[in-house]
Amino acid sequence: MTPTAVSQALRQLAIQEQQPVFIWGSPGSGKSSVVNQLATELGIALRDIRALLLDPVDLRGLPFIGQDGRSQWATPDFLPQNGEGILFLDELNAAPAMVQASCYQLVLDRKLGEYTLPEGWAIVAAGNRDSDRAATTRMPTPLRNRFVHLDFEVDMQEWSEWAIKANVRPEVIAFIRFRPELLSAFDRDANAFPSPRSWEFVSRILNSRPNSSAEHELIAGAVGTGAATEFSAFLRMFRELPNIDSILLNPTQEPVPENAAAQYAVASALARCASDTNFDRIRLYLNRLPTEFRVLCVRDATLREPAIRCTAGYIQWAVQNHHAVA
């Protein structure tokens, strides 16, 4: 399921029906980000509990002697006491077997000994697949049977839209659009491999302006040697594109790249700098690009700067390209 489909399923099942949901996906694919984003959109709390770091006693709490002389249990403060939100049991299947067993009653009955999960709280868990060779402990059948299970898969278009809003570097977004199969290429035997998380690392590396002699090695340390080699070649081409300021000053005369990789790159770069004050000039240059790249640039630009939709230039562009955006 794509991130959007998973988010919709969580709204319907976990939030509305209070049905516990488990999200399965490879490392770095963005499972936690989807849960975090959903909580933010709904304006509710997110209680992120890393099951891998817990001992069985941590969930149940510690016993103490009450005023009546009988033993009682002190509920841990990380379990919600009121309000509403998402109780997120991340890396649940990486936790020791005894910790997983201690979750049986919490997941099914919303209770843990004397503790009861407040009515407004949903239960969501996530973990890596056993086949990913991540640090996992096979979930006991009774615990697995308490969840609705969703398989999480990355989606290039959805990631691109997120990346634009998150200010990921335009050269990274352009490269992923040119080579979408490298957005997520999990390699269980490699220290570094392409994933949505590691491409975000690449954006941070570029933001740090590393020394040119070390740049390739740093990128390889994030996404692996193969993907880094392709991206470095793309990056050299990206840096040789027509200057964006020159395009804005002379949109009808600046050269237009001929190969697809360069067209992806210049469209992404223009989308990054587009605003309601310069869109008219950008539109003049876009008219010289193939339709696919015009639409890509304008969609990215308006996603980042919605005010562009109110300009006369955008209205004129939309009329001219209605057949492509309908």
C-alpha cells in the first residue's frame, strides 16, 4: 500500500474503529513518518514507544504496597492517562519475546493489568519484515492475530510531493524522478542502500557544502556506491545547466536542455525558485520545454507556493495546457 493508502486505512481502522493496525515495511521506507504526519494532521498526540528498548516489567510497571497493605502496580508514565492520540509501538517485532507477550492484553483488550488505555487513543505498531534481515523476533501467533496487517510500499510521486514541502534539494528530487527505481532499493547485505530516509540524508549532505573530493564518498555512505555513482553523474550535469537567474532574466533566449535527465533537472530547479512574482517569466521558458516537464514544474511550484495559482500567468498557462492537467 502507498503511504496515502496506509494513512487512510489508519484513519478508518485505528482512529475511527479503534482496531489495532501493524505496518510492515523495509528499513528507511517512512513507516514512522506516515504515523507522525497523521497525528499532526489530526491534531492529536503521538506517544512513540520503542518496544525494542523495553523490558517486560517496563510495561506493567512496578509493584508497591498500598495503604490497605496490599500490593498494587505503579503504571509507567509513558502510557497515556487521558486525552486522545496514537499509541505507536514502533519496532514491536524487534522487541524480545517476553516484551511482545506483555503486549497481548494491551493490544486486544486495551488493558494492562490495572491500567486501561483511554477511549480516545488508537493503537498502531510497525516493524521490518523478517525477510529484510533486520533485528527482528518472530511475533507470536496470538499477538499477530490481534492486528490488521498492512504492507507499506514507497511511491515516487507521493515522496516527491513530501520532499518539496520538506525542502529536500531539487537535484535529489529531480534525480529520483529520472530514476524512480532508486528511491527504494533495499539491500539486506549492504551497510548503505537507497531509501526515502537515506535520500533525505543526501539532501543534508549537499546542504553542508562538502569538499568536492569527499562529496561522492559521503553520498555513497548514505545510499551505497552504485546509486551514488549515478547520482554524482547526474549532479555534474545538474550543475552545468543554464543559470536559473539567467533564465529569469532572459526566458526566451536561454538554451533549453535536450536530454531528459537535464529537462527533469531544470524543471525541478525552476519549481524550487518559482513565486507569484516571477511565474510569468518562468512560464515563458516552460513553453519551450516538452509538455511533461511543463506540468511537472508547475505542479511542484504550486505545491510549494499556492499563491502562484492566483497569478494571471498561471491562469493563462492552465488554459493553454488544460489538455495535460485535466
